[in-house]
Amino acid sequence: MLLFMTEEKTLVSGCNCNALRRAMRRVSSFYDAQLAPSGLKATQFAILALLNHAGDLTVGEMAQKTDLDRTTAGKNLRPLEAMGLVAVTASKEDARRRAISLTRAGHAALKKALPLWQVAQTHFESGNENAPALRAQLNALVL
């Protein structure tokens, strides 16, 4: 039994996936708390920021840019659409595709959330001098 316990501890403490998921939950909770006065969660803020930067996208394009599957991307869009922050309509190029655009309310929500995000970002980076290097490593991570 002791051998199994040692292996279990090694499997848990040495698992890259577990470590990244734990860190992701902590960081997401921190950003969610900072963004709370805006009414947005970090994932919602990221989608609005992406649409603001990229312009209109199809659900498939958004999924690709956020590394989500189409189903998860669609589920993440529903609350934003219900809040009136994004519009999901038939694409002008192909009516079978769904186009996502930022509404005026979405622009306003993003404008309200941006200073809160900037505070969170500054706080996170000031507490961790390795944050830029970590972000670069995570962005370069390819499986």
C-alpha cells in the first residue's frame, strides 16, 4: 500500500495537467473577482475583447481563435447573447454559418470592464516577475 501511495502522490504532484488546471482555476477566480463590478466573467471579457479586436467572426472562427470546440464556443456565447452584448446572426456570405458581432451594449460593457481588467493584470504581473515569461511559455505550448 505504501508503494501505491507514493506512486499516487507522484502522479498527482508531478502531473502537468493537474498543476495547470489548479493554477488556471486560481487565476480565473482572481480575474473573475476583479471583473465582478462589470457583470462579466473573465471568459466573457475575453470573448468581447476578441470580437472588438477581430471584428465579426463565425462561431467556428471564434472557436479556433479561443482553442475551444464549436459546442463550447456556442455555450459561451449564449449568456452574452442573452445579455445583449453580442448578436449571433446568419452570415452574409453563407446563411448556414452563424456570425457573431459585438453590439453597442457589448462595446459599453467592454469599456466598463477594461479598467478592471487592467488593474487585475497589473496586480497579477506585479506579484509575479515571471508572468511575461510564463505567458510566453504557455502561448508557445503545443501538443
